Amino acid sequence: MSATVASKRPPRTPRRRIATAIGVIFLLAGLGVIGYFAWQYFGTNIVAKQKQAEIKKETKIQWEKGVDGNAIAMLRVERFGADYEVPIVKGFDKRALARGVGWDTESEMPGEIGNFAIAGHRVTHGEPFSKFPKLEKGDEVVVETRRKIYTYELRNSGTSITVPFSTPWPLWRVPDPDGRNQKPTERLLTMVTCSELFHTDNRSVVIGELVSTYDKPTATTTTNG
């Protein structure tokens, strides 16, 4: 009987072997894609949040010693959660945005006249701006440096301004479509992130104005901040 069953099996022709090989290739490719997205949307968050925690801890220790830290400041936004605190690091490149919220080094420092411009991911790499669309006009954004605590009040919501990725004005010293080459007179904050969760060519923008500055009593005098 086994011989009869075996005789009914189709021969493994070259065409069947090719089809099987193609199926295996597609299966492996599919697993690779799933693995890539799992890493992007889960793995990078785990790694980035661990790195952000390290930077926060190291920076605060450095501040206690009276020196500038690995982060230029700490960002706190009550709308993002009561325990939300993320380091602000130098740069807008991928490495910087994987370590916290990035600061455009060509913009002003916190509290200075002009535009203090920062950016962060909505998804992946710690997703510090995941709740960006929840921001509302009048929300407060707190920026703490080694020596001072600055509070900005938002002029618009997290969904009211959307611009193409290539739009430059949010990073100008006067963040306004008509602000090119204008002399800044206000102390402003601009926050930028992706306007959608997945691939997008647009960016969401919020702008805040400085409403208070608090001198930290334990500060010592060195450079910056």
C-alpha cells in the first residue's frame, strides 16, 4: 500500500523546486520586513529611552557639580504627562534625535531673544513628541537649564500649523512666514515634529513665548545656560 501511495506523489520537477525556493525567499523577506518594523517601532524606543535616562542622570550630576551637562536642558510638558521629562541635546541629526529632543544649534539658547528651536520624533527612538497633537493654545512648556528654569506659553495648538518638510521659517530667528531677515524682539520657542505617525513630508509646528524665568538658587557661575 505504501508503494501505491508513493507512486501517486508528483515528481519534484525543476519547476516545483523553483516555486518552493521562491516561496521560501518570500517567507524570509516577509519575516525580515516584520523584524525591521518591530525594531523600528519597538526596539528603537527601548534603546532610546534607556539612553535618555542615562543622559538625564549624567547631566543632573554634572549640574550639581556646577558644570554644563551632556544635555543643554531638560524639557517638561504637563500636557505630555506629569512625569514627562526629556533631555534636550545638541543637533537635529539622527543621532541627536535618538538621544532625546534635538536643538537646532543655529537657533538661540533657551531664554534668549530670538527663536529657541527644538524637534523630536512622534514615533520610534523614544517618541518624545508622541502626544504632540494634544497640545493646546495656552499650554506651558518648561525648559530647565543648569542655572535657570524658563516657562513658555504656547500660541497655537499641536494641529493648527502644518508645513512641508522643506519649509524654513519655523527655524528662522523670527519664526513667521514673513519673518525672513527681521530682527527678533521676542524670546520664543518653536517645537517641530512629523505631522503623521508614519512616513510624511509634512511637519507640525507650535510656537511659544517666554512668560517667566526662574533663577535656580543652587547655581554656580560657569559658561552657558
